Amino acid sequence: MSGTALAAGAVQVGGGVALAPLLPGLVQHWKARLQGRRGPSPVQPFRELRRLFGKSAVTVEGTGPVYRLAPSAAAAAAATAVLLVPPAAAGPDWGVGHDALALAGLLALGRFAVAAAAWDAANGFSLMGASRDLTLSVFVEATLVLTLAVAALVSGTTDLRGVVAGTAGGHVWTSPALALGAIAFALVVLAETGRQPVDNPDTHLELTMIHEGPLLEYAGRDLAYLQWAAAARHWVVLVLGAQVFLPHADGVWWQLAALPGVLAALCAALAVTETLVAKMRVLLVPRLLAAGATLALLGVAAWVAGAP
Amino acid sequence: MTAAALAFGPGAIALGGILAALRRTFRAGLGLQAAGAALTGAAGLAVLAAGGSHGAGFTSELHPRLGVDALSGFFLGTLGLVAAPALVFAQRYLEPDARGRATAALSSPFLLAMAGVVCARDPVTFLAGWESMTLVPATIILVARGADRRSRQTVFTYLAVTHLGGAGTWVSVLLLAGAGGIGNSAAAGAGSGLQAAVVLAALAGMGTKAGVMPLHVWLPRAHPIAPAPVSALMSGVMIKVALYALVRVVVEWAGPPPLWLGVLVLAAGALSALGGVVYALFQHDLKRLLALHSIENVGIILLGIGACLVLRARGAETWAAFALGAALLHTLNHALFKALLFLGAGAFERAAGSLELDRLGGLLRRMPWTGGAFLVGAAAIAGLPPLNGFASEWLTLQALLRVPAYGGVREGVAGALALAALAATAALAVLCFVKVVGLVLLGPPRREAVAAAEEAPAPMRAATAFLALACVALGAAPGLLFGPLAGLAPWAGPAPARAGLQLPGTGSLPAGGIALVLAGLAAALVLLRGRRSAAPAPTWACGQLVEPALAWSSAGFTKPLRLVLELVLRPEREVAGREAGGVLQEVAYRGHVPHLIDERLYRPVARLSLAGAARARRLQSGSLGVYVAYLIGLVVTVLAAARLGLVG
């Protein structure tokens, strides 16, 4: 294995598995600062995870294996997604390949597990959240696949290492297809990380919860797994955004070196949107995402029209 | 060896049919049929693996001939893999009373008719098999349901629609045979009018039989009312045989098609995929829901075939072959998980007495084997890794992505739209099957009969477990089949069979690796979690009492989507309140999502043809004088025409 692949693998596991909770932590921290509060420290998610890990889980009466295994399955799917997405144009093969379109399946697996657990607990609020999450996922998945298609067409492969290499440099400024894809991908990021205007991660009102709803019944290590999985989703989509849809350096070492800064900038951008934008009516979100899908479609058309 | 199996397998199916008609040998007969189907399927897969062909070659002459080549072998394998477990299941599912025996006996000609279509090498055998493949299941439904009014009406719709549409099959096969094009792709002539006519007629005729929207109306009516093993055969094999015919005619015999035909197939595929899954979401009966999902999956298969046609027209032959391989792999995958789900539904119906989604619940605890297998099938049809549905959907997505990569602007946009449609379809299938799993398997039981449900007997468990294992195995090693299947394209060379999916220009899908990593990580996390758990607590409902009447229903879970798609679906709802003294006493609610293709397309046609028939009936007054007047009028008209030189 080459040195670059080794370094990329270290960043992938270190960043995606161990430091991923820092991403939502940073967003919360900066959001509080922007709103004039002192807010929690960026490492607050780690403290929560440690605390949850020491607590015992709660069994809901009448639930079975699906409810018990769902957090592990969702976290395993998120971890596999972390292994699938290389942090740069190189990365070790963890046995799961590096295919962009396989990512959609892994994200869907996590959603399936959590929603099935909501049915097992038969909790009305969990089911409300799950039903909304899955409804939005129809539009998220279509937009995600179309944006990935734009990136794949521009770089000529769906291998994410090749995609990162093929979109390197200031490509996004010169290629209208990639620019349209980037706007659409920004909406995917908002939806997958559960940020406003799609979802409000800070809500404590069960009726407005989307991603938090299905987690209501869980406690202890189960909840820790699910919170970590949410953080890992942040890592996956933000790394894709940074290394595909934003200008990035040509060369693995430069890409790896710039990644922390770009991720922090993206977290800051999320904090700014969270502060500026109010939550949308849940039934209007599909329109927003459909607009994103249309932009990505235009991106494909632009690429096809411009291709020799 | 293979040739002997190909002779003995159908023989065993025929003998098993006779034995199943007798009370004493009922189970043995079904078992013999299952063994025959397994033998036929194994021989078919052997032909696929070895290549080459057995028996006669194709001919446009009207002389009955039978033979097997690799493509036929693959569909025989599909038939065996579905029919063997379905018939083992039927051993205990069907009672050895008159109806059960008749059903068991008729399953044998049904299987032989489907095998006949697949093995036919000439137009006569093909069309004979095709028609019996339609008529035998109609008979089974009538026999098994005791010919009540509803099933007679359904069977009539089924026969009427498949025969009207099925005329397309006759037209396309006979046109091809007339031009000598059976088994000869040069005869139709690329870009000729004949080629377009053959392909369009095949799309109408075989598309009707496969359940392609908007020709699908019979399918969600006929599949649910058959007995579960027959539903499994109809959804798992019969519509696949129609797809076999479509692949034969459109991909193999018609020659390189013009671009617009490929785009048309893509459009039909996208419509079927999205329409099937959206209407499935709003069903309240499990088997009807599963039948509509067959339409969705036929749509996904058509997307693969459409991508194959477009890519071939653009000259991207390697990827065209991959697209065909993706479509064929999804054909087998859908056969496996749909048979599994139909058999599971049959077991639930037997145990709980009903398949109304809102009146089941908690069956995973009562029936862990059948329920567990059903859960695997649901995850597979939802396209989740590491199961087989995911592998073939991934392949189809990759093939569709190559359409814009190789195409002009119009096909490129069509390909991208199809890509988005497939992604949305996969997400909708997740929504739908989370709902099914939740309402049927999870949560508290919603009726007393469901709470007392008992696990199915061993043969039924074995059948569902076998199909679930097949779904897992094909999910872990899809490449073993995908290689030979991609090699079936007449323009492609043989492809190597590997476990994973390594295609040029992709990040490759090491399906086995993904399965191992997912399973390993999940197992590690389960171990790490440990068994520590606090005392059980009731579910959180803001302190309210949790009442069974407040349980979530099928309609509730899909409500957000119904509201989002309101403009397209036009759902109907009626809320009526009864007031007494200014206080609301009672609220009656009724909601319904009408099937727009039925309402907007078929109802006007049916109304017009009925009105036309009523007009035409006035000619038949029954009075002798009127008939004499008709005759005189006819003679005068003919004479006048002859005088004017229009006839003769």
C-alpha cells in the first residue's frame, strides 16, 4: 500500500469514526455564538456519547429483536458508508469498494432500520418522524443520485477516488454542470444532516421532530450508536461536498492537509444557515428538494450538451 | 446428463400433476412436481453455465420444435428456483380437498406451459404455450375460488386485457416468422418499418402479460386472488416468461433498434416503476400491495432493457451487454424475493385469517421463521445492501448513468430522468416495505386471532427459508450470475464469472465484502452494547394512555407522501360529522386514492365500448321484417357497387 493511501486511510478512520461527532458539535457551538449565546463546547457530543455509554438501555414493553438490533444495524451502515467514502483521491480498499452509487443504498439501510424500530416500539411520535423522514428521503435520494451522476459524468467514473481526482482544481468554477450539481448537493447536505430549513436538530417538541423522532425511545448505548451514526452522516456528506463539489487541490497530500479547514468552514456555513433560515413547513420541503433535483438534471443536460 | 435432466424434469412435473389429483398421492404428487421443477431448473442453469444449446435450433417454419439455449436455460433456472419451493409450500398450504387437488393438478400444466414458451423454437409451439400460460392460471383461480362473482369478474378482466393486448404477441411473432426472422436478427432489417412494427407489437403484447404500465390493469386484480403458491408462480415466473419473450424479440431477433425505441422502453419502465410503487403504497391488502410491486419491478427490469437498447443504438456495446445483464439479474432477483413475499403472505393468511394490513401486527414474535424470512424478502425488495435487490438495482443505476455518458442531449436527459426515477423508486420501496414490515411483523398484535397465530408447518417454513437464503446468497455473490448473463447479449463475448461486480468506470461493488463488513460491524456493535438493560417501560406517549385505537395505520404512515403528491394522485376523502345539540357526536372518515390509469384511461374506453355495443344491439330487433330489409339493403348496395365498378 502506498503512503498516500495509508495516510488517507488514517484520516478516514480517525476523522470519520473518532472525530465525526466534532462536526455537529462545531455547528452547535458556532450557531450559539452567532445567536449571542455562549452555547455548548464543540466537544459536547463526545461528552454526551461518553455519558450515554455508561447508562443502561431502556427496553420498551412488547418490543422484539428488530428494536434491539436497529441501532447496531444503523451504526454499522453509517460506518460502512464512512469506509466507502475516501477522504481524498486515494484511500485503502476496506473491502467495500469506493462506488458513489453504493452510498445511496447504505444510507437507505440506516433509514430502514431506524424506521422499522419505530414500528416495533409502536410510538406515535417516532412513527411520525419516521414517516416524514422516509417521505423526504424519496426526494433526497433522487437528488443525491443525480448530483453523484453529474460528478461521475464530469470525472468519467463512479469510483469516488477517481471522482475526487477528476473534479480537482477549480473545476467547479469552469464547469456549469458541476456548479449546478454543487447547488443541488448543498440541499442534500441540509437534508442528510437534518439541518434547517429541512429539520431542526435542537427541537424538543415531539410534533416537529423528523430525524430525532425515531430516537425518542432509545437510551444508553443504543442512543449513543444512533447519535454517532448521525455524526458519521455529517462526515460522509461534508467530505463529499468538500472534495467533490468545492474547489480542492490536485494531489492527495494537499487534499488531506486542506480537509480539516474546509470541513470547519462547511460547519460554519451550516451554522450560518441554521441561524438565518427558519424551518420550512414539512410539506414544502419536497418542493425545495425537487428544485435541487431539477438543477442537477440541468447539470447533466449541460454536461451532455457540452461533451464532444 | 443435462439433456437427460431436461427430459426427466418436465416428465416428473407431468406425472406429479396426475398424482396430485388423487387424494392418496396428493402430497407425493406435489413433491414430485417440486423435484421435477428443481431438476429442470438445475439443468437450465447448467446450460447457462456451459453455454451452447440442446435440442433443435430456431426456425420460422411452422413445425413444432423444442430446444434450450443459454437464455432459455436461465429462465428455466428461474422457474425451478421459484416453483420448487412454491410447490413444497403448497404441500401443506393446500388442503387435499377437491379444490386443493384441482389446484395442485393444474399447477403442472401451468409449469409445463411456461417451460414450453421458454423452450419453444418455432412460432406454433411458442404461441400455443403462450396462450395456455394465460388460460391455465385463469382456470386455477376459478377452481380455487369456487367461481364466486368477484373472481369471475376478475378472471374476465384478466382474460380480456391479456387477450386484447396479447394480440400484439401474435402480430410480432408472426410478422417475424413471415420475414424469416425467428432466430435470425438480420431478417428484420435495422431501422426498417418491419422492425419498428415487430418491436412495438411485442411491447404491447408481451408488455401486457408482464404488467407494464399502462397495460397492467389485470395484474393487481388477478394475482391477489390466486392461492399463495400460484400467486408466487404468477408473479415470480409467469410475468418473467413474458419478459423472456420481450428480450428474445426486442433485444435478440429485431436487430439493432433505432434510438427512439430504446427511449420509449425507458419511458415505459420509469412509468411502471414509479406508478407501481406509488399505488402499492396506498393499498390496504398485503397481496394486492405485493402485486403492484411486481409492476414496479417489471419497470426496473424495463429500465435495464431500455438502457441496453439506447446504449446499443449509440454503439456502446460493452455497456449495452452490462445493461442486459442487469435487467436479467433483476428478473431472477425479483422472482426470488417476490415468491418469498407471496409465500410469506400465504402463511400469514393461513395463521391470522386475514391480510388486511391494519389488522395484523406482531407476527414476528408468533412466527419467527416465516416472519424472519419475510423480513429478509422485504429488505431485498426495498433494494437494501447486502441483499440481492441492491446488487441488481446498483447495476441498473450504473447502466442508466452510461446513457448520458454516451448519448446526445435528448437521450442523455431521458437517461438522467430514468436514473432519478429509479432512485426515487428505491426510496419509495423502502417507505412501502417499512410500512409492511411494521404493520405485519412488528408492534403489538391488532386482533385476537393474530395474537394466537401459530408458526407455519415445516415444509412451508423450509420453502420461505430457502428463498430467503437464496436472496442472501445472490446478494453476496451477484457476479457469479452477472458475468454469464451479460454474456447472453448476442453481440457480447463470454464474460468471466466473479463473486463481486467489477465493471470498468465504476468504483466496483464487492458485494461479498460489503456483506461481510456490514455483518461484522453490526455483530461487533451488538457485542459491545451488551445485554444490560433497565426495567422495561411502556412506550412514550406524552403521558397519555396508549390505546389500540390510536395505533398507527397504513394510511397514517403514508399520509405525508399522499399530501406531497396530492396534485398528481388526487386522493378523495370524505369526512362526515354527526352533531347533536351543537356537540360533535360522531365522525365518519373515508379516504381513497383512486387509480388514475383505471379511471382516466380504461373507464372512458370501457364506457364508450359499452355504449357502442348498446347502439349495435339495436340492429338486432328480433323482427323478421327488419332482417329481410337488411338483406335487401345489402343486396342492393352490392349490386350498386358492382354497377359503379367498386367491386368485382
